[in-house]
Amino acid sequence: MAFGNEPAAEAMLKRVSYYRMSGYWYPLLADRERHIFKSGVTFEQAAMLYDFDSNLRHLVMSYIEQIEVAVRTQMAYIMSNVTDGFWFEDSSLFSNINLHAKTLQNISDEYNRSDEQFVKAFKRKYSDPLPPSWMTLEITSFGTMSILYQQLQPGLPKRNVAAAFGVSDTVFVSWLHTLVYVRNICAHHARLWNRVFGIRPLMPRHPRHPFITLPTSGTQRVYFVLAIIRYILNNIDPRNTFVTELKTLLSKFPTVNPAAMGFPQGWNNEPLWI
């Protein structure tokens, strides 16, 4: 590996460990067993991949945050109209009593750890163990909220929550799980760019709006996640600028191969990306 600017490389390796950087020069190896690089490889190429990945994580994280807030909103609104604001405490609405009890305990733990002012005010004024869902879901983690939705009994309320995001409840369970998984990757600053995910989100059979087409085998790379984000955003905020920001990022790093992220040939001609 050649170094175009050794002082800059040394400064970067003081900020970013050698081990972390090795994940970005791994694709640049000609012999991965003996760690021999391809001819002409530079440290700056690996640094560029690191910078691209960092930018990609920030983009994905910011839009998953918007989706998370929307999920909280729709779950609280739709489910509260089914019974009342404390629907999440009603075990009859859930498919497994034991799992529901465990999830409710997780919610209670998150509530008791919270230092939000609205939580402190509620505790001073009321004796209820938990506030109504429009408050409780605000301090419930995305992962716990995903599990709470997954455990809901099949039926119209569960379908209505998913319908707010343009898919069936079965697909929405899969997509929420995927978004939580990817959010955790981003939150821990782990590599996202060329990662092969350990989970496979479901492809909607009859999407209500344009979605992507994929080979039968699908993809366990970030392209599918980007498509999920775009599709959901089109349902909750049609004026979103996600595609513009994504294409700007790709054009800023023209040497990054989109195929490493699962992008198929001609992807930007699909209606979802227009």
C-alpha cells in the first residue's frame, strides 16, 4: 500500500484505529490470505471508503430517526382509538402473554430510567405505573417498540398501523426489525457500506406504491434498506429529499462501486428513485 500523504495518514490512524481501517482496505487486497494489496492501491483509497461509509451512516441514521418518530405517532394514535391510551398494558391485545409481560417490563425499565421532564411531571401528578401510550412510546426504544408491534394480535388495528406506511403487517414487522438492526449498526459506527446483513427483509408482494425489483434471491445489502427507507418516506413525507441526498453522496464519491452495496444495473431508472 502506498501513502500519498504520510503525515495525514498517521493523523487519521490516531483518530481511527488500524483495526477499524482494515475493514476498508480488505476489498483492496489481491491476496487476502497473505494480506497482499492490489497493484497501485493507496491508503487514501481506503480513507475515501471510510469517509463514504461515515456519510452513508449519517444519511441513513437521520432518516431512520424520522421513520421511528412516525411509527411512534401512528402506533399511539391508532391503537389508542381501539381501546384507550393504555392499550399497551392490555395482554389480550397481544399474541403471547409471557412475551408481552417481558416487553412491558422493558418499557417500565426504560420509563424508570428516563430523566425527561414530562416523565418527572407525570410521576409527581399521577400514581399510574406508566403514562398513556403517546407519552410512554416517546421514551420506549425503537427495538422495544418494534417487538411491541410484532406481538400485537393479527387484526384490523395491526393492519391499519402498517397501512400508514404502505405495506402489509407481515412485511412491516420484517421492515421494522431490519430498520432497528441497521440503526444499531449506525449507532455503533460499524461498517455499513459493503456489509452483508444477517437478516433478510421481506419483499412486499403487492406494494401500494412503486418499489424496487430484485433478483429472486433478493439482496442482504444496504440497497434494500435504502429502498425501504425511501418507500416509507414516500408514505409519511412525500416531499422528502432522501433520493437527492443519496445521489449527491454517490456523485461525491464516484469511485465507490454501488454494486458492493447491492445496487443493480439501472437502479436509478426505477420509479422508486425518480
